[in-house]
Amino acid sequence: MVIKYNIPNGRMEIDLDTFLPGAGKNQIRKMLKQLSHSWPNGEQVREIREWLTGRRQDELGRAVDCAKLYVDEDIKWKQLKEQYRQMQSPCYAMYTTDKGKLAEAKENVSRCRAWVTRYKREMDVHRKLAERYEGILKDADKLLP
């Protein structure tokens, strides 16, 4: 979404998709203050709020999707880990003597653990982005009419 507003020395256009991910809080607040000083119309303010709300909802949806994948993979990882632990037991001589099966089980546990870590990290990233958009939305509510 591109917003246009007046600044003291002319006119400014900002693409929110490009600007917001890399901007800091102070830069965003400064942009919102400049926008409020240029007397934006109600339609433009409504569009900005809707855009921010939509982005927040998108990120929350992605975080929820990652959380579901994380839970599923975590359960699978725990099961594989328990299976591998049992395979190492001397009671299961057929596995402990077959080094190939034991190595394959260990690799499966390791691979599954990597997926658990990846989904957890991705979930946290999307949750933080949703919180970021929530903060920007609160600043917009304070600064824009």
C-alpha cells in the first residue's frame, strides 16, 4: 500500500510494504506524525488501519499454522526419541546388533529435532511481527485523527 502526504518541503510517497519491515519505531512514529500534520482524509486513515490490521491478522495466522506444525512435529520427535532409546537397550538385541538400523533411527531423531527447532523459530518470528504491527496500529490510533 502506498500512502501520499505533504511534508514541509514537498510531497512524500511511502510504500508501507517496503518501509515498515525495515523501519524502527522512531521512524514509523515520525512518518505517522508527518502524515497527521498533512491532514489526511478519513478514507486514507481508514485504509492504513485496515492494512495494518490485515497484516497483523496474516502474521497471527502464520504463527498459528507454524504452532500446529510445531506441535505435530514435537510429538513425532518425542516418539522417535523414545523409540531410539528403546533400540539402544540391550533387551532389543536385534536392533543393537544392526548398526544400520540404529544409525538410521538416530538420523531420524536428529532430522525431526531440526524440524521442531525450525517451526518453533518460524512461529516466534511471525508472533513478533504480529506484535510489531499491533504496536504500529496503536501508534497510528494515537497519532492519526
